[in-house]
Amino acid sequence: MSILACLIGILTLMISVITQLKEMDREGQTEEEVARAKERRDLVIKAEKMRKEIAQLDQRVKKERASAAELEELKDRQIVLRDKLDDLTKAKDQSDAELQKIAENLKKELAALQKEQPALVKRAEELRKQLKERKEAPEPPKSVQVRPGGSGLNKASNIFFVECHSTGINILEKGGKPKAVSTAAIPNSGAYKDFLAKVKGTRDSMVLYLIRKAGNESYLWAASEARNKFEVNTGKLPLPNDGPIDLSLFD
């Protein structure tokens, strides 16, 4: 459409110049020349009409692209709302006191997230700046395969996994997507509490914390919550790099 618009613009300019020249020398024109002049005038009108149609098409394309991006955002919001709906469905049989406690925990979690947001935004900007300054794209780190056996792994037959990183934890449950919880939200996170309750209700179980290089702070918060409030067995395993975690040997 851009090429077509350029061609139409050039054609319009040529027709306009020729028309003006003909108008300057209108005396002595034959009927054929007058007919050609009218034809050129009609072409100018058509060219202008086509230019307007192209502008309208451009607007439609931009609108459709914006709608596609908005649709993706709505899909993400739909997933979050569906999870919240599931939580509310589970909570419909709970007492008013229990619901009030859940609401208070959600408020505390939201306040913690809002307090932590400026630091996370600043960190994200620093990482973007570092990425732009790199002359070559960094090689992706190799995956980290966690092997049965080793520190703490011989204490239980049912092992649950939590990844600890610089900004929080990821709850790694088999067959599902990791559930992210920021460091500040760990004490009031309903998702983490449900996870620990599930571990406690599983016979001969423990939580193994997989600690990234900068994940010690989130590990201390998460492990303290597990041991002190839910009294579950815990273990820890430092990870050598930031590659994806491979738990296939535990299947």
C-alpha cells in the first residue's frame, strides 16, 4: 500500500502540472485536447479518492493490530481471573471468619507487591540497559538437571520443589505452570500457603528449595514459613547457573 500511495502521489503531481500547462495555453485547443483535459481532471479526482481510501485502510490496519494486542492482554487477564474464580469457588463453603482472614491476607499481599514494585521496575530497567550495551547476545545457560540423592533428598519419598531467585520464588508443581510469588508477598501468599498445606497433608513428604545465585533471601523467607507455620520437612540445593530446571529424573 505504501508503494501504491507513492505512485498515486507522483501520478497526481504529473497530472496537476500538465493540467496547469494546458490551462495556460487554452486558446486554440481542439475538441480532442479539451476532452483530454477533462479526462486528466477526472483522473486527479480519482487519485484523490484513492488516497483517502488508502488512509482509511491504514487506520483499519493500525486498529486491528491494536485489537490483537488488546486481545492477548485480555486473554492473560482471563487466566488470572479464572484462577481467582477457582479460589472463590473453593471458599464459598467457608465461614465468614475464614473469608475475612483470606481477604486480609490478600490486602497484605497486595500492599507488599505495591511496596516492592519500584525496586523491581528499577532492576528491570538496569537489565534492559545491560542488554543493549552488549555487543553480542549472551548464550543461553544450559539446563540444570536435578538428580535424586544428595543433601536432604533421602529424608522423604514425596518431594515437592520450590525455585528461589532474586525477586521471589516459583512453586514448581508437576503438570502445571510455575506459580510466582514475590519475596515480600511470601508471608501472606494464599498460593504458597495452599502449597505448604498440600505438602503437610502428603505422607512422607518434604519441600526441596532450589536456590539460584541471588535467591538466598527468598529462600530464608520461604523456608521459615514452611518450617515454623506448617512444620514440614525442608531441604535446599544450590543451582550452578540460571538455566531451566530439569526434574525429569524424579518422574
